[in-house]
Amino acid sequence: MMSLSWLISFLFFIGGLFIIGMTTKRSILKKSKNKASEQYWAREHAATFSRRKDLPPDSFITIDFAVYPIVDDEECQQIYNKLMLFKERPLINLREFSNVELKERYGTMQLEKLSYYEQNFIEYMNTSCKYGKLLLKKGYLSEAQEVLEYILSIGCDLSQVYLTLIDIYTTAQMDYNDILVHLKKLRELACTNMHSTPYLKKVILGIDKQIDYLT
């Protein structure tokens, strides 16, 4: 009876320590969260009053429109014409920056303009992706490859581009080793350009599956 009573008391003691530990942990996490929140809003408040600064010229992306082929197809021509409209639009990739960082760098008054520049870049990438996929569908494989590889070189993070290039590399009449080189380079670009998107894992799995199949 004494042993059972001692065991029950010991279990209650351990349970009490566990509850105290969990309560302390929650308290620490709450304080840490509150502190992080306070620091964020303090930074946000300070950024709101940052002075306006112009973007340096090298912030804008220069597009080589000569990469885009003109082919004898009405549907392709329509998208090509849309792409040429971006010659007159400023493009900038702001994927790596938060709103607070943009305010700190360029001032609150610049946010609307920056948003317009970034939206141009997003639309340009989507249109280029559409053009590359259509070229492939129409049988212009090498032209599609050139377009899609080009937009990857300037930071494209669209999963469709990577997945389409996997198909191109594995169906093109290329040497076995060349296919592997292209797939490995594609993997490196995906890790660089897509690290902040939820589709990176899907793309990497698709690339690795093809590499494993070839090796």
C-alpha cells in the first residue's frame, strides 16, 4: 500500500513538473512572438516614413526580343504580337522583397509604381510560357526550347516552364549525356528560381525521376 501511494504521489509530481514546463514554454513562446510582432510593426512604421528614392537603372530587366521566333501560324502570331507589347513596358522582378523592404529602399510613395512594374514582369513571364508551350504543340520543338530556356535565365519561377522543358529534353533527338546535362542544369535553376514557391518539390521530383530513369 505504501509503494502504491508513493508511486501515485511521484506520478502527480512528474505531471506537475510537466504542466509547469509546458506553461513556461508557452509563456516564453508568447513573449517571443509578441516581441517579434512589436519589432515588425516598429519596422513597418519606420518604413512608412522612408524618403522616396528612384530605382537604379540596373533594377529593370532588359529583354532580348530576338529570342522569340516568328512562325507561320496565326495562333502563334497572336501571342507573339502580345509579347512585343512588352518592349514598351518597364519590367522588374521583386519576388525577393517584402513590402516593408520595398518601403525602406524606395519609400511608400513608390509602392504603386513598383507594383505596376512587377505586374508587367509577371504578365510577360506568363505570356512567354504560353508562347513556348504553343510552339511545342505546333511542332516547333527547338524554338519552344529556346524561348523557355531564355525566360528561366532571367528568373522565371513558373513550374509549367520546368515541366515542359523536362518533356522537351526527354523527347528531343539529343545525345544521352546531353539530356542529363540539361536536366541537371534545369534542377539547379529550379532550386534557385523556385525556392520561394510551393511547386518546387513537384518540379524537383519530376526532374529526378527522369535522371534516375536515364541512369
